[in-house]
Amino acid sequence: MRPTQNPKTYRVKSFGCQMNVYDGDRMAELLAEQGITPAPEGEQADLVVLNTCHIREKAAEKVYSDIGRIVKDWDGEDGSSPLIAVAGCVAQAEGEEIMARAPAVTMVVGPQAYHRLPDMLREATSGKRVTDTDMPAETKFDALPKRRRSGPTAFLTVQEGCDKFCTYCVVPYTRGAEVSRPHADLVEEAKRLVDGGAREITLLGQNVNAWTGENARGQPVGLDGLIRELAEIPDLARIRYTTSHPNDMTEGLIAAHGEIAKLMPFLHLPVQAGNDRVLKAMNRSHTVESYLRILEQVRAVRPDIALSGDFIVGFPGETDAEFEDTLGLVEAVGYAQCFSFKYSPRPGTPAATMDDQIAAAVMDERLQRLQAALNRDQLAFNKASVGKTCEVLVERKGKHPGQWLGKSPWLQSVHFTGEAQIGDLVRVELAEAGPNSISARLLETAAA
Ligand code: SAM
Ligand code: SF4
């Protein structure tokens, strides 16, 4: 069967982390430049980009069920098939296997090569199946179109890749070594996002706080230097960053939390486990104590900081007592919100072949207990916010007439009713807390 010759509509479906969401947006911009428009909600697209995640097995397997569904639902011209591109980390790690296992896939494109999508598309419409999983030295960012429009919140990838090689993780293999984008490019992209409507920018990186660069005066700066520069953009109201590694939490970045009003009081600092033997086996290169010390320092300069983290339960060899240490750490920190996962062996990583892989039932039980503790703390954090007044950045309409949804400075989902528009920063009083959201009373619409 030949793929449809003249794709008019596209859909980009991103899985996994926020960096994939950013890449997905950039691919959409590239396709729009080719005159292809987004497929309306609920309608089939001529070209589907599956922007995949390889971090856990479940996430990687999803791609095959999605391909099957797209082919089954296809209702294009007689004898044609849809154009399907597999992008993201599964494409990088399993490109050849995808081409062999899924004949409907016409393009496989890795996370460092997606700027070549328009050329690949030309080849694909002429009937070829094309793969590009190179990690070229020249940066894809220079080849991407300039950013134009933005919603009130925008992602900005500042750093890619990872040199840390935690023993369970595929990222160093799928995303390559740590690379920081140049300071000047980031300032320019941020200004464009703000001109296009963004009021909040979240700086992204697999290890975002490993970012380094040179400012306009030629001085070496870390992420805190970049944040200070971006805070000077007048219409940018809020700055966030994610995901950080404890080893790259510099004194300057910690101090920035106490000094830069636009830097929101939220820190996502994954710890993974609460036991030093497990952390060592994970090759995390921080200890429980050094992690807690960082949190203490951040709390000292920004007492209201909302803390977040990632946890893995059931790492090979984790004993019941070591898992209890993780629960103890959770209890000690009092997180505002967290992600927690069952350990998933990833082919090619050292942990996948370690002895003492943990039984699925044990992991299930540990995850349930951990999530119960994290949910308890999330609700407690939300309840402790009731009565506070704060600004909410309005992101979209709610389900009910006159209702609006947005985020508090502490990244809580807030809903309220009243006069507002998307992109407004409004002042509210937080009134009633649930586990996942807070209802608020509108006090005033802040100057837009
Ligand atoms: N660089 C960040 C750090 O070191 O904390 C994390 C980035 S990673 C893409 C996101 C999260 O996925 C990790 O923090 C970890 O909790 C989880 N993760 C990574 N590999 C995993 C695996 N093999 N099984 C389960 N969870 C995993
Ligand atoms: Fe993966 Fe560890 Fe790198 Fe984070 S620091 S991306 S968990 S290897």
C-alpha cells in the first residue's frame, strides 16, 4: 500500500516527559511551515507523529498499540495508508526494530534529528521508508523555525542529555551526552515566547541545573545566571525549571530562590530512594543526608517552597527495611507533590542484569504504600495553603460557566469563578483544598 501522497493534516502525540512536549510543539511548528494544518479534534490525520517515551517498558510498548489503532481507523483515499512517524526515545533506541515490526511506519526520527522531518516527509510521500537517528554535532535548534505564538505558559528546552548514568536509566543512551544551549539563543527564544503571549516559562532539561553558558559579557554562568537574565524580560511574570539533579544544585541556584521574585517557589528535585546503599547501587552519587541538606538550604532562603521529587520502588535488591527508609524520608520532607514508579528494567542498562530483581507483587505493594504516603502529604500541603492569598496564572476555561483554571505559585491547580481571561494573573484567596486541586475566591484581576 502507498502512503497518502499529499498530507494536509497532522497530529503530534507526545508521551512521557515535558521535554517531549517541547519537542512535539517544535515538530508541530515545522509541519505547519510545510503548509500542513493540525487535524481537528476527533478527526483522523493524514500524518501522525508518535513522539515516544522509553523510560519504562509500559511507555515503550504503547507505541505499537497506537500504530495498530491508527492503521485500523484509517479511512483515506482508496488503496492508501496514513503516514506514520515514530519520534522520541523509542525511535532512538529501537528504530530498526520498529521498522521491522511495524510495516505501517514510514518514518523513524530520533530526538536529535527531528529538524530533518520535512526532508524525510518528502521521501516518505514518494514511497520510501526513512530512518534518521543520528545525533549530529550541529544543533537542531538552529534549523528549527523561529517561535511565534505561545499560550500563557511555555516550555523552553535549555539543556539536553545526561552524563550521570544512573544504573536504571536509558536517558544517557537515548538523549546522548549533556549539552547546554547557548545563553544568547535562549534569551532570544524566551523573548519571542513572551512576545507571542507567554507569561510563564518553564526551563527544561534532563538535568536542567547542569546548564552552563556564557552571558552577554562573556562571563561563565550557571542556571541561576540564566534565570536572572530572563527575569529582566518585562512581560515575563513567572519562571520555573525542571528536572534538577541534587549534585547540580549550586549555591547560586539555591540563593536565587530567595532573591528572584519571578522564580516560583517550587523545586522538583528527584531523590529516587531513601536508603544510601540503594542510592549507591543506583549510581546516584548523592546520599540521603546530602539531599536533605539541600532541601534545608532551599527552605532557609524560601520557607514556603513547595518540594517535589521522583521515586523508584523495587530497585534490584531493595529490601523491606530499605523501602521503609524511603517512607521515612517522605515523612521527613513533607512533599507538596511527587512522581513515583515501579522499577522497570530497561535493556542495555546495568540494573537490568543485576541479581535480586524484585517480584511484581512486592513492587505493587510498595508503590501503593508509598503513594498513600505521598497523597496524604499532598493533601496536607494543599490544606495548609487554605486562607493564603496569591496570584494565579489563568490557563484555560473550566467545565462550569464562568469558571477558570490556573496554577498557584506552588504549582497547585486552582479553579475559581469570575471575570478573567486566559493569560491574566489574578489575585485569589485559596478557599477549599482537595488532593489534586484547590478552589479559590477571586479578589481582583491583576494588571495583564
Ligand atoms: N534527570 C532526572 C533525575 O535524575 O532525577 C530524572 C529524569 S528521568 C527522565 C524521570 C524519572 O523517571 C526519574 O527521576 C526516575 O524516577 C524515573 N525512571 C527512570 N528510569 C526508570 C526505570 N528504569 N524504572 C522506573 N522509573 C524510572
Ligand atoms: Fe536518568 Fe540519572 Fe540522568 Fe536523571 S540523572 S536522566 S535518572 S541517568
